[in-house]
Amino acid sequence: MLRLPYTRYEKLYVYHLDATELPPLKDPDLIGNWVEDGNPILFFHRPKEKLIEELCRRHGCRLIYQADLDYTDWEAGQRIEPFTINGITVAPCWDKQGAEIVLDPSVIFGSGFHPSTRLCMETLIDYCRKEKSGLDSMLDLGAGTGLLSVTGAHLGFDRITAIDNNPLACEVAAKNVALNGYEKRIEVRCSDLRAEPPATEVDLVVANLYPALLAGIFEHHSFWQAKLYMFAGFIPSMEEELLAALPDRIRMIERKRSERWCLWVLQPISEMPDQQKGATPNGSPL
Ligand SMILES: C[S@@+](CC[C@H](N)C(=O)[O-])C[C@H]1O[C@@H](n2cnc3c(N)ncnc32)[C@H](O)[C@@H]1O
């Protein structure tokens, strides 16, 4: 993430090592250490060949690959700039004037430009405005930059837990929570959802995750305690399998699509108004 003297991202220098563990690095040009399958992927603002050679020598590891690219290429060609969704403006920390939400997107998923993030944000805002009084606590699974959690706090959620298994995502999410002044309302937790299914004694669960992980989580009986669920991160061809993984007592109350990406809003039958309880199994519009 950004640390002075850096105030924005221009170039990224990326080094993937086969080390199992590295001590924390103090390099002033470090953006962060993304851990993938236990291996570090180090991101810098400047080339770091000498440092990497030294790390490999000291820790007996090898460079698996190295890349340098423009930040816009890392963000799929998208320039990261302010945008507004349903009246809420999100801006990167280098261009934050007048924004309700300020974000250091770093190199983490959740800059706000992916259709699945946007679907989640838009739906979160819609439901909060619709169900004003009923939603107070929220679980953000696969929080990335923490944008959805920060949006939740901005909308008035009082108790939010943001979970991610990538330590760099957790660091960035914690920074974004602080940038927006929500430290008392959002707890960022670094945890692997495959190993530890989350406790869902909350009003709302938002999860923008890959489908296999969602399907695994759906299997846990204890996962279905929340009042409302929003799931995203999948495309239409993956929906049938996911739908089959849902328990019987869960109904789909809304399905949205943006480009190829889908979002479902689900509710346990016990939480539904009586007239909706007889809907088609899983309310499927597929
Ligand atoms: C598609 S991104 C969503 C980020 C953000 N919530 C958004 O909507 O833009 C999914 C996130 O889930 C995290 N993730 C993937 N597998 C995970 C796991 N097993 N446990 C916890 N988090 C995981 C990734 O690190 C990534 O940040």
C-alpha cells in the first residue's frame, strides 16, 4: 500500500519467490507482500534486483517469476479514478476531494471497477435504503480492499467483520478502514474461509468469492443464520451448480447481472414475509 513519499501508483515491480516464509521487509519502496499458496509475491514501486538476490541468498529461495508493469495494466487497463454508485462517491486517496469514501486500492481486488464489486456495492446501498432499520451488523467475506465493509459503515452498519486470507488484503483493508475513520465499527480479520467457516450471527452477509469457495461454505449448516445474504463472483454458466449447493430452506429473492457477472440476494424462509414463503424452490429465475 502507499507509504510516503509515494502518493500514487505508477509502475509495479513484482517478484514471486518460492520461499515459505520471509521476515517483514522494511524497504521504503515496498508496496506489499502478497502471499499466494504460502509463497511471497513482493510488489515494489522501483526495480529491486539486488534486494531480491540478497533475499534469495539469505533464505535459500529462488525467483519463480518477475514482472514490471504499469499500474493501469495491473488494474486490467482501467485508470483508477473517482466514481459514483447510487449517490456515493468513492475516490482513490490521491484524488479524494469531495468523496464520501476514500480508498487506497493498492494491488488488491476491490478498487471498485470490477462489475462484481459494483453489483455488491449497488445492491448493498439499495437494501440498506429499503430496509433502513433492520440491518445493523454485517460480515464481508473475501473483503479485498475493504470497500464493501467501508460502504456498509458509511450506510450505518454498526458492527462489521471483514475477512480475507491474504495478509496484504487485510493490511490494505485495515488502512482503508482507518482512512475513513471506521476503526470502531469494522474489524478486519485475516482468516482462511476454507479452514474456518464464519459465524453468521449477523443481519447481512456479503460475499464476492469464487464459486468453489462459495459452494464449500454453503455446505455448513451453521452458515445460514443471517437475515440476508448477497453473493457474487460467478458467471451464468456456474449458477446451476451453485444453486444445487443451496439448502432447501433458502430462497432467492433477487438476481442481478452486470456484463457476465451475477449477484444473488438470498434469504432464509423463516426471515421472509408470509406471502413470499411459497415461492419456487430457491426462487430460481434461471
Ligand atoms: C473477488 S475478491 C472480492 C474483493 C471485494 N470484496 C470486492 O467485492 O471487490 C475475493 C477476495 O477473497 C479473498 N479470498 C480468496 N480465497 C479466500 C479464502 N479461502 N478465505 C478468505 N478470503 C479469501 C481474496 O484474497 C480476495 O481478496
